[in-house]
Amino acid sequence: MSDAIIRLTGITREYQMGTECVRALRGVDLAIARNEYVAIMGPSGSGKSTMMNMLGCLDTPSGGEYWLNGQEVSRLVDDDLARIRNREIGFVFQTFNLLPRASALANVELPLVYAGVPTKERHRRAEAALTRVGLGDRMDHRPNELSGGQRQRVAIARALVNEPSILLADEPTGNLDSATSVEIMRVFQSLHEQGQTVILVTHEPDIAEHAHRVIVLRDGMVESDVRNAHPVRTTVAAA
Amino acid sequence: MPFFEAVRLALSSIRAQKLKSFFSLVGVLIGVTFLIAVVSIVQGMNVYMTDKFAGALIGVNTFQVRHRPNIQTGDSNEELRRQYQRNPRVTIEDAEYLKDRMKTPVRIAATGNDAVTLTWNGKSAPQIQVNTVEAEFFAIKHYDIAEGRAFSAQEVNVGAAVVVLGSELGERLFDGRDPLGQTIGIGGLPHRVIGVVAKQGTIFGISMDKFVITPLTSPARRLVNRPHVIDDIQIQATNPDQMRAAMEEATILMRGRRGLRPGEPDNFYIQSAEGALSGWDKISKVLFMALPGLVAISLVVGGIVIMNIMLMAVTERTREIGIRKALGAKRADIMAQFVVESATLSVTGAVLGIVTGILLAFTVRAFTPLPAAVAPWSIGVGVGLGILVGMVAGVYPARQASKLDPIEALRQE
């Protein structure tokens, strides 16, 4: 698999909780290719969150190697990880995590600010990203003036604006009703069709069914890793 | 993150919480208000003392040769007073001696003065200052004549019984009648009014217009001094440098005339505005020395308040910090955001302080005779201190913020 954008070998992660040593990941080997649509599943305590933090470069492993888009990121420290997060990863969170006092446009611009993109270019790219998720007419609205689905679209636009290697979504529909969930899943599907690598972290099987590959974690190890021959397709054409 | 971005962010945070922000910058506001107001007022006092006080009482570029000082502002003790009492009186001949010999270009006028009762048409004004002077006195004092004329050197030579009035007497004594041509009694001796001096105003609330001027040789001179004796030789040079030269020259000439040997102290007193201002100089130096202390106390308090507010802000905005870090903010970005926010807060306080300080200075100017003038450098210092206090106060909270773990921070509700 020469085109692997993510390659994990023997990843372990241990936490010291008081006197107890919690082994959240116990040796994970995994490769994800460019333009894959992957769901990572598992019950709580399976190491799913740790895995998500690891893939998102918010955390580093205790052991093993993590190669992301041709760089080894498992031994990086704080500021270097920040740079990787900025350039390689687009986060979509369950609770949206938008800045409440900033407009949709300003929220989407945020990663570009930290990437040092000049103001004009920033506006242009943020506007393009918002238009891409169908919010071209809501750019000046603040998060509290938007519906849940619209907020999550803003978050997706923010995740995409730096053209990251992977889109990493953590329970992206967890706070949405089922109709809105379908709408958001359609956005992911469309992004995947346009060539984006998408990783969903979820515990909901019906969400995971949208992905083309489902990885199940249990007790800090990969329990199963199967191709989904018939991923769910939302029937209405994507925006 | 670019600097401008950080300032914009800071301003929007301040706007979002106006009242809290205001309370947090009150300390800096008061400190800077104090700085601006005190500097303006002290500088106003300086201008007032040099221009009005010394200028009006003694005269610009002017000094006086006297037997003892009559304006006491500096140190004084019994020993010095006795010494002045022993000094021989200055005479008309001393004045003539200086006029004949001084090479520095100067105006010289021999003058005497005393408080005498004036009478007109049955009315009397007690304790009015009578100046017996030579004609040059008008030029030295820069007196403008509002009505009539001043007297001439000729009239001084012949001892004419004429008088020029200060404006207050011109207005008050004559029941609204034109003072020119009236005859007033100076200690009972009749003098004809030939002019009125333009209004001089007040110093420390004391009128500078209650005086009369007669020739040095007028009949009234008998009431002021014994024959030949005068109170001052007024000497005016053309500029401050010339004045210093003239003071030296006058001292040397007087010592020569009095036969003083080297090492012997002067037995006369040279009085100048500089000397008269030495007391005020001491006061303003003390004020300027105390000022930094007072300002520093309010700024330290202001800084601590800001630091607390920023620590609270870091706690309240943990999640925001987490989001920013997840999206790629480096430690330095978070640091910069909070330091700039803190500095912006503090500078806002400083700017408000400058405004209230200037208002205070103008209020003082409106209600007192002090020409309180805002010193541009104090505005610069105010803004500078604002930036400094904000940055120092912001560093610790900003470090706390920058060290947050993004995973922990994102978990925060």
C-alpha cells in the first residue's frame, strides 16, 4: 500500500491514573490509503477516543510509530504537533466547537490565521469553503444564529479550509436529529467523492455504514477491519 | 498570529464584556489620570511662577540691588537677617555710579516704595503702595499706560508733583469720574493725576493694581525714604545671558564702590527672579519626586487587577483555547493573544486616564488662575506605562493558557 496516508505500527498508549496504569491502546497496526472513507467504531473504553486523539495529533503514542502523509509524527512535541494539526488534519467535533463570538466566516478563517495566510487570501478561501458546504449566504452569522446542521457545516468548512490530508470527524452527528444527520452524512459522502480522505469515529452502526471500511476497536486493539461492500448512499444528489 | 489580528481579537473581547473590562482597567485609569493631571498642574504652576509671579514682581530679565531681600522664598535664618540689617542702605549715588560705569547694555532706575494713605475729595485709601521712581521704571516694568501718560525724565529732574495710578485706584477712588487732572493727596501732599496704568490682574488673588507711581524727586518722596536713600536699583538687561553678565558687573562695581576686600561678603543684596523662585523650585522638585511613587502604586494595583481578570479569562475560555490549539495555534500564538489582550485592556485604561487627566487639568485651568498645560511627554509616558503594565500583568496568565493540553481543554464545558 504505497499510497498510505496514515500508517500506524505497534502503537501503544498508556496513562497513569493514580497508581493504576491504564493501557488505552495495546499495539495497533493500521494503514489508511488516500481517499479512503473509514469508520472507527468500538464501545466506550475500547480506546476509540485515544485513537482519535492520536490520529488527530492531539496526543502522541507511548510506543510505536505513526506516519502521516510521509512524516513521522509520533515523536513530535507541542508546537510541531500544532503545525501538523494545522496543515494535515481537519477536525469535526460532536459539539461543533465553534467560537461563539465569531462569525461563521471568522470561524472558518481561524486555521488560516494560524497558518499565516494573508487576510485577503484568507477571506477568499474561507468564503469558498463555506460555499462548498452550502452556507454561502450565512457567512456573517454567528453560531447561535445558525441551526445545529448549519453549525456542523461551518465546522466542516473550517476543517476543509486548509486542504488537510485527512478529515477527522468525532461523532459528527451525535448532537443532531436524524434528518440533519442524513444531511451531514451527505456532505461527507460528497467530500469523499471529491477525493477527500475521511475518518469517522463513531459508536453508531448506522452512521458507520456510510463508510467504505469499518474498523472496530476493543480493549485497545483492532478487533475487526472489514471492507463495506455496500456503503449506505443517501439518495438525494449531493449539494 | 499577526499582531494586528491579536489586537482585533482583544478589542472584540473587551467590547463583549464592557463593564467587567472597565472595572479591570480602573486601576490603570486612575494611575495615568494622576500622572497627566499632576504633571500638567505642576507645569502650569511653573509657568505661573516664572511668568507671572517672578515676572510681575521682579520683572523679566531684571534684578534689583538692595540692602536686603524683600521677597522671601528660600532659606532664611536669624543670622542672615541680622547681617542684612547691618548692610548700608542703597543711595541715589550708588545708582548714578552704576549708570555711569556699567558696560553691559541695561536700563537702570532708582526706586523707593512705602505704604501711604491716599486722599481725594474727603475719601481716603489707607496703605497704598507708593513707588517713587525714575522714568525708566515704566519701561522696565513693561507698564502700558491705559489713560493719559507716564512722566518724563524731565519731570523726575524737577521733582514734579505728578502721579500715575494703578488701574484699581483709577476706578475706585473717583466715584466714576475721570481721574486724569484730579489732584490727590499722598500722605496729605497734593499730586496731580496724569495717567493710569493698564490692568495688571492678580497674583494668588492679590490685586496688582493698587499702587501709585510718582517721580523719585516728587514731594511724596519725603514720606518714603530719607534724603538720598532709595530701596532698589532696578536693572534690566536685554536677555537672560546679558542679565547674568549685568549681575556680575553690578556686583563687582558695588563691591569696588563700597571698598570690600576679596573674601569679605557682599554688604548689599542682589535680588532676581531666579533667587525668588528657588523656594518654588524646591516644592516642584518634591512633587515631581513623589509623583512616580504615587503613579507606581496605582499602576501596580491596576496591573494586579488586570492579571486577575486575565487569569479568570483563561479559565473561562479554556475551551476556546482548546479549539484554537486543535486548529493549529502554537504556544506562542496563544501567549501573544493573551498578552496583547492584557496590553490592549491596559492601554485602553491608559487612554481613558489620559482623557480624564486632560479634563482635570482643563478644569483646574478654568477655575484657578493656573495656566495648567498638558505636557506631551506625559501622554507618551502614560501610553508607554499602559503597554508595560498590561504586558507584565498578561505574561503569567498567558503562559498558563499556552501550556493547556488541547485534549483536556476541549473536554472542558
